[in-house]
Amino acid sequence: MGFVRTFIGKKLVSYAKNAGHKPAEIPSNEIERLKDLKRLKLIEKNIKKDKRFSSFPKLAAVITDCNQSAIHIIDNDTLHCKVSFGKDLITEVMTKEAPRDLTICSHVLNNNSKPIIINDVSIDDRTKHVFALSPGFPRFYAGSPIISKRGFTLGTFCVFNEQPKELDHSKIDALRMLTDQFVEIYESTNGDYVEEEMVNVEKEKIVGEYFSVATILFSDFVGFTKKTEQLEPGELIEILDSFFTGFDKIMDRFDLRKVKTIGDAYMAVGGVPDLNSNHAERTVLAAKEMINFVKGLNYQHQALGNEPWYIRIGVHTGPIIAGETTSQFDIWGDSVNIAARLESSGKEMEVHCSEETKAAIPDTFTFSERKDVELKGKGTLNTFIIK
């Protein structure tokens, strides 16, 4: 049966390419990704017979109101269906392995750690040619990346539906959280072959862990360079300390984690390690409280005849790596850069957030949209000022 699948698969790849199909690009970290896949032995392990994982696909299908669901792991040339729900016997056998170049899931490997949602597979440029060769394939697809604790995308936790549909943010988020739970259980209960992450960087040990979603707060004081020229060093440090001490208390109150201060910049993160689903809301509320705190201290500065201080804050929700170095806690990843860009392109005494953060917080907040905002190194994006 494996030979038959391989033969048919090669033929389909050839037909699809001749029809105009373009396979997904190979990720830039493909070599390291495959090493991590080998480390975890996800291809070899039979999770279908493991009661910890066998019910995951059914739960995903129920949560998203879809007909089918599957956990797919992708190696250098093949997609492996490890466990599924809703497939008939023939489909289950024939899709146990599939050529990577034909699969929708392969597009998730290089999608910046974000899910892919295709409302209608038959008309999407990435999938329409393959669908034409297999019209019985489900019309709707949603795939959440399966990302190891080392930050490599190993496959997808995906759901399918026979008819086109849309999936609202809450259900996409639920699929992501289920994916995170699968990875956490798999890695934490297989210590016989899962080794601890230890990377040496300039003689410092780093123990990092991937979080598929967290909310990053990045703040900076406006005109700080000018203030360093006007104030004595001791006075400058005392003022900064008064601000940062207050910010620390605000982070504690909203159950956020301070990352670090760099000069006059202050960084914090929500959702690490607690994974609370409302960390975006708590981070935004903390940001607004920071602005109120700065306003309060400004009354004191002005009463003493000193100039007021103004702050900008950027907030973004997305995937990060978080962990401990020998000396401190830190976070890494493109989401951190986006939060910093949102801060630098924001307005003083206002919270500037991304579309991802806006989607993750309640409708009780009011927003002012900014269209085509240029974020250095990120292009133009639509962003929001939170009122």
C-alpha cells in the first residue's frame, strides 16, 4: 500500500505542477527544523494509540464546527497523518502519507508561526490546482502550526469542512491553544528523548521555550535624549527610578511579567508563563494605567517648576521565545520587534496596538484606526490607537 501511495503521489505532483500548482517554499531553517523533528521522534512514535492524544482531533473538530481534523507532521518530502477524526476508512488509508509538495499544511511551515485559514480551497491560488485533481477534498481548511519548544514548526493541527466557511477569531484561538496543549503534553512526558534546551551565547546559558501567543508591551519616553542633556545624572536616574518603580507595581497588579529596562525603555509581557487567554486585555489595561501614572507624576514635576514627561507605548500580540539566561529573563522573536516599532511610530501618551492585539481584546475598548502606518523593516500596516 505504501508503494501505491508513493506512485500515485508522484503522478499527482506532476499533474498539479503541469496545471500551474506552485509548492510551498522551503523554510530558511529547514535543516535545523528537521533535526528538531528527529530529536522528538514524532514521525516514529505512534500517537494514535496513545490515549493522551487520540481524542485531540475530535475535540478540535467539535470546537471549530468542522467535519474532519488531523495532526500532520511534515518531514523533508512527506506529510504524515499521525491521528485524525472524521475520515472514512479509504480516505484515512490513502492520506496516511502524502507528498509534501501537494499539501496545504506545507504552507504553514513558513507562515511566521501563524495559522493559515482558507475559506474555500477550490479558489485559493495555493490550493485550487490540487483541488481540481481531487474534487472530493474538503473545501475549508484551517491549520495551526505545531511548534516545538525550540521554536521550529514541525507540522500542523488542522481542521477541514466539506463546504466553504469562515472561522471567527475565538475558534482560531481555541485551535491554537489545543495545539499548544498537544506540544506541551508530548514534550513534557517524553523525557527519555527530549533533551533540555541549552544554547551557549557569549558564555551565557539560555533556556528558552516557545509560546505561540503572548502580548508584548514596549514603552519609551519622548525626548529622552534632550532630557539627558538638561538634567544632572543623579536627578535623571532618580526620576527614571520613580517611573520604573511605579511601572513594576502596575505589572504586578495586572499579572504581567517585567522583561527589562534598556535606558528609558521599559518592556513587559503577558501570557508567559501563565498562558491566560485574556493576557492581551490585561496588557492593554496596564499600558493605559502606565499613562495615567505618568500623568500623575507630571503634576508633581510641574508643581516643582520642572518639565513634564511623556511616554509612548506599543502593544503587539504574537509568538515569542521566552526564557532565562544566566543573568536574567528575556524574550525574543519578531513579535518583540513589532511591539518596538509600534511604540516608535505611536503618539505620545497613547497606546498604539496591532491588528492582532485588537482582535484579542473585548469590544468594550474603543479604537481609532491608522491606515498604512510605516513600521520600520515591516512595511505598512493598519494599526490602532486605543482610547
